Amino acid sequence: MGQASDTYAKITREQYDNWYERFYPKQKQLLQSTQNGSLLNEQLGRVDGNFKSANVAAQTANSNQLGRYGVSDSSQGDNEAQQSLAVATSKNSLREYEKDRSLGTLSGSNVQSLNPINND
């Protein structure tokens, strides 16, 4: 073979070795974490805490605003029901997103192109 093809082969091999050592372990880790549900479980674990802190901040702001007018908030039961519904909706949305992300990771492409297949 010629010198140019040997040089090209050497560069290609070095690029592959570099990818295999640096990027493949992370790619493999991402693939495993999308397939075993660990990313979903981490996200689901954060939902309750995030909603609780956001709800406390919203209730405090609402109470302060109503307090300026001398009015008290009497919709405590409604707020709890709405918060429970919002938490359930968020968790269900995360599960759907995780399904799409898992399919996208497996296929290596955009999941929107796979959606017509799943809409039977």
C-alpha cells in the first residue's frame, strides 16, 4: 500500500481508539441509565420536593398579597387538591418523556420520527 493510505489508516485508528476510550464508556453509561429507569427514578424523586417548595412559596406570596387587603385565604383544600393533581400530572409526563428518551437513545435519532409507529 501507499504511504498516504497508511497514514490515513493510522489517523482513523487513532480517532477510533480515542472515541473508544473517552466517549464510548459515557455513551454506554447513558444507554444503560435510560434503559434501567435510574434517570426516571431520580427525576420522580425530585418532583415532590420541588412541588412542595414551589407551593410554599406560592402560598406565602398569595397570603402576603391578600393580607395587604385584609383578606384571608380560604381555599386551602382546593390548593392541596390542585397540588396533588399537579404532582401526578408531572410524574406521568416524566414517565412519557422517559419512554421517548429511551426510544431515542436506542434508535440514535429523533423520537418524533418514531411516533407514527406507536400511534396504532
